[in-house]
Amino acid sequence: MECKQCGLDLTAYRGCQEVTLRCPQCGETYDLKEFVSDMDEDFEEEMGFVPMDRI
């Protein structure tokens, strides 16, 4: 998945309450729901390594 602003690959970022996709170049942040149609097995495996059990 690419940044709509600069075209670089987005990285997963875990905040306190949610996981978003963020561009390492320009800092633009995207909600995961914007990319649901692009999600594949590789993406799901990568997201599996993002800890999401914080309270």
C-alpha cells in the first residue's frame, strides 16, 4: 500500500488505541479501513506481528 501524498510504501503504526498506516517520508496517516480492499495474506501476516493487546 502506498502513500497517496508521496507514493512511498506505508508502514503499520500501533498507537495506544488503534493501528494505522503511516508514511515514513511525509508522515501522512491512514486508517486501515481505507485499504481493506487491498489487504492480502502478506499484509495480514505482517499485521499479525503488531501487538494489539494493550489496555
